[in-house]
Amino acid sequence: MSKFNKFIPLDKSWLTRVGVLDIINGYADIERFISDQKDINDDILAIRNASIAWRKNQKINVGESATLYRLLQFASWKLKLNKVFIKEGSLKDRKITDDPNIVNFNQTKLLNLDNGTTQWATATVICGDRERLDNPPQKLKETYDAVLHWETQRKKGLCWEPKYDQTIERQVKTFLDLLNNKEVNYTPLCSDDYCFARVFNFINKKNGEKFWPSLIGHETNRIEEMEYAIKEAEETANEANSITSKDHRVIQALAMWGVVNNKKLVFKNHNSVNKSWPKFWEFLESVKREKSSDFSNNINKASQKDRKLSDKKIINLISDEIKKELNTISLIPSENVMSRLATSAYTLRSNNRYVIKSKIGSRYFMPGRENLGKIITILEDKLCSIYDVEFSITKGFSGIHNMDVVMSAIGKIIKKIVILNIQSGGHSKTRGVALKNGFEVETLNLDFDTWDLDYKDFGRIIEKWEKEKVFIYLDHTVSVNPLNIEKLTRKIPKSWIVYYDISHLQLFYFTRVFKFPKSQNFFFGGSTHKTFPGPQKSIVLLNSKKLYDLVDAEFVKNTSSVHTGSLLALLITVLEMEKFGEKYAKDILEKTKLFAKMLSKELDVVGPLPDLTNTHQICIDVPNISQITQKLASIGVITLPMRIPSKYRSGLRFGIQELCRLGLKNNDLQILSKIIIACVRDRKINTKFNIQIKSLAKRLNNNIKYTLSHKKSF
């Protein structure tokens, strides 16, 4: 921390208070002090200039500083001086009380003006009010301290002492701790902390509005400005678009968030930070250089150490990881386990064999491997029958591979795409892949009353592109409610094409628990290892021969090996889920709703009413997500922070699909819910929790359900 102290600015709040005390009492020390400084912010420069103008009885330019304006305007009214003030920038548009009679108000009454700002109450204290409130707001307490300090120093014949900005200093310390993965316990103390606290999830929008109503009257309406800026950051990270805010606190907060989260953000109003922190960008570059240097050094040290490991030690590392896995529980919605039979397909020599598509007759041709080709054909035929489609493609390796190939194929006939906003549960990679494939992108939101597509918002897009060919690509990653595809296909123009990535909901559509319309301009697919407990592969399912030829040709261009072992494992899982899938799917849905109900007794579970989820996923809005996930991991519960729809920040996202395949019981959910609530509520985590998790993991991890009985493994 000490090496970055040189970048911390002077405390402009403190200087404004002691500076105005100088101004109204005839001292010029503030002018001399500021003139001697280098790299000072705009608001501090405004104090010096205002002091000079006050002495010379000239018009007083207060710049964009609302604090300086209110303090001097109040003094002018109180002293009946009729000073004239000039406002700059955003200050000209801010609604500020313009009534000289407020000089007769007490501090409590002044605190109710202008959305609860402390600045009018500060002004009366600066002008000699001796009242001292019990438990005053932080900024008013700072005023009491500043007046006491100024008066004490003047009685001694001394000048006041400057301070460095403690608000920024606290934020810097927390930022550096977050960057170094240290445990953080940051509490926002005043409205100037809000932007930083909001972006790092130390406070939510609701509490910001509650604690500091004055936030709506700063350079911007900071409550709404932060929500919009967070949305921009999530959507434009690592792209050419920029953060458009002009608010210095917003820009500083988002820039630090970008460094912590490895997001490359571009700011349209780069120089706005000069209002409070002139050396901000210099500070950030210094931090990034040190981070890069430390990372390189750590990598080099680790590499040197790892190079010296013997083969025995490396094998032991793998063994340790396997043992550790058996003592943990995964609540990640994108993971599952295969049966022993399906897993054993990877141990076969067939796993390493190529099955090349024929150009001379039979569907697959390779002398001596015709049977493998036949087995793959059986898989594809089964998928067509189960999903009630005409065509299936099994060449994909993952959901993202599917996304890239499908967009590349459709991009040959369509140049406009509609994707799901990441704030509505869309995948973080979709926009980038769409841009890479040359699409013009529009984003679609969810309606959080119905948790389906926002058709009012969608109407805007239809009106804009009604006469164009458009591709709708819906990758619903954070999905607590399935989308109504039948309604969607009724709303869109006939020339539009829809693809729905059902990676997370694959099992529910496989078993017909959820249903699709049958349509030529609609196709779907996704990965096969989330609710569907298969290998890390992906499939595409279609009814249109034209679309099949287009997409399949693109897969052929982009793949050689079809990963035969994965296809064998997928076929085995298809056989298992044909027999047991409906029972498994319904068990997941029932237990997930029960789990959500248990958690919602003390936590903010986010989702559709009345059950808060209609899929395998549960979303929970929590503070300090990094600390909570680390705490859960320390006792053996593995989770992954994920962006929560409607909340514009990361929270907890759970899925119990894997645990249900391992034989999860309702009583187990009681144990898990108590542990999770204790971690989120920051209650004491005792050894009992570790013992319970290890015991539960030991029982579940040796018991895979919904398997074929006549063969255990190959």
C-alpha cells in the first residue's frame, strides 16, 4: 500500500471546509497552499480561485463543486454580502435550494434539503453554528472535526494542517486487497463510497437509495448512473465500445473493477477523474505494471518448481485431486457426472479412432471401422427420434464450439443477429462471437415480471428490422425459467431464424418435460454435460434440410476427429436417460424448488414466483460474492460466482442436478441450506459443517443413480 501513497490526492472535502473557514475569516493561507501544490484536482483549484475572487469582490467561479458553492452561498446569505457565483459543467443543471431564509434553519432541518445532502448543515457549522448532533452523518462529523482543528490551530497562531483523501485511501487499500485475493471487509461510510462499494458488491442499489438519498443529486444521478455503467461494462468489456459516464466516481470505480476482473474497459470521458483524483490513471497503470510483474514472477517460480517435479510426484498430485474431489460437493449448474459405463468408453481404444465421413456411398466409411460408423448412426437416429426432429449433428465439442460454428454458418446468409442480454442471463461470450462472425448485434432483455422475453422491448427490434433477414440466437446461461419458444416463433417475421441453446435445460427437453414447437425456421442444441449427464460434447437438432446442410457443412470444415469415445459415452447416456431420464428430470425440478424455498427463508433468492425457479438453477443476491464462495469452498462446497439476472452484479447460482444423480435426499437439502445461510450471513463456521459436508460427499460420491443394470463398465 505504501508504495502507492504518492498517488493519493489531498482530501478535497477537508480542504473545502478549512478553505471556506479561511475565506470568510479573512485568511489567504488556502491560496498559498494550493498554489504550491502539483497535480491537484479541479475542485481544489476552484477553492483557491474562489478565495481570490471573494477577497477582490469579483464574481466567484466555483467550478463543478457543489460543496464549495453551497458553503460560500450560505456564508454570503448569512453575512448579507450578495456575492455572485458562476457554476460550471454539471453543476449548472443540478437542483440546489435557492432560498436565503435557510440560514435560519437548524442542522436537522437543513439535512432534509436537496435529497438529504449534508452540505447545507456543514455550511451553518462553518458559519459558526455551535450545535453538535448526536450520531451525525459521516460528512457532517468531518465538518465538526475540521472546525475544531481550524479553531485550535488559529488560537495557537498556526495554520491548519492538510489531509490526504481518506475515502480514496480506503478504496485503494480494498482494491489492492481484492486484486491480491485477500479477505476484505469494506464498509461504505459516506455517499462518496457508493460507486466503489456498488461495483464490488459491498452494497446494493436499494441500500444506496436508503442510506444516501442525496446520491441522485450529484454530478449525475449516481444510483442510476452506476446501474447503467455496470451494464455497459458487462456488455462492452474487451470490445471497442466505451463507458460513457462523465461522473468521476463512476469512472474510477469501474476502472478498478475492470483491473480486478481482467476486463479491458474504454472510457469516453477519460479526464473526468481530474475532479477528485488527477493521478488516478497513473495510479492504475502502476498497479497493472506491478500486477503483471508479480504474475510473471510467480509463473516463472511455479514453472521452475514444476519442472523439477518427478513423474511420481505429478501422479501423486493427480491422486490428491481425486481424493479431494471425493470430499467435496459441487453446486455448479453446468456440471454433472457420467455413469461408470459411460466413463469407461474413454478407456477403450475406440476413443482414439477416427471415423471419417464417406464420400462414396455409405454414411461412414473406413475399412475395419464400419461398426463404429454404424454406432454413431444409431446415436444420431436416436436423437432425431427422441427430440422429434429430422436431422441431428453430433460433431460439436462444446456449447461454445456449437455457437461459433452455427454463427459462422448462418452468417453466410444473414448479417443481423439478436442475442440475449447478459444482464438477462445471456452468455458472456455470445456478443463477442457474433461480432467475430460479422453480425450487426441487437440485445434482447427478459421481462422480470414473467421471466420470459420482454416483448415490448422485442417490438422495437422487430420494427427496426422487420424487412430484414435476422438470426435470433438465445443462449440462456443463467436460466431459472425456460423461454416460451412457441410464443416467440408466433411473434417474429417468417424469414427470421431462431436458435435456442438448451445446454442447461437439455435433459428437460430430452425427456419432453419441457416441449418445443416443430418449425422449419427454429432449431436448437447445446452441450450434453449439464442437466443431461453425458460427456463434454454438443449436439444440434433441426427440421430444415436447408439449415442442416448449411450448418453440417460448416462443422465438416471445422472438425476432423469427431471424438469417438465421447460419442460412445453420449450414446450410453442416451440409453440411460431414455429409460430413467423423466424420473431424474422431475426429481431435479422438485428438489430444486424445495431447496429454493429453504434458502429463501433467510436469503434473497431471485426468480419467478411462486417457486423462485422453474429449472435446475437457483440464483441468490448476496454481498461480497468472492468472500462467500471462498468460505463455502473452505468447507467443501464448490460454487462459482455468476451474474444474477435483474441485479447487475454477481451472486450465487446453484444447481443440484449432479447431486440428484448421486442420490440426494430432502434431508440433505436441509443440511446444505443451513450451511449456505450461515456462510452468507457471516455466522461462525464450525467444524461440524466440515464433518457434515465430508460425510455427505462420501455417501453421494459413491452412488451414481439412473444407470443400466446389465453392464457396469467395459
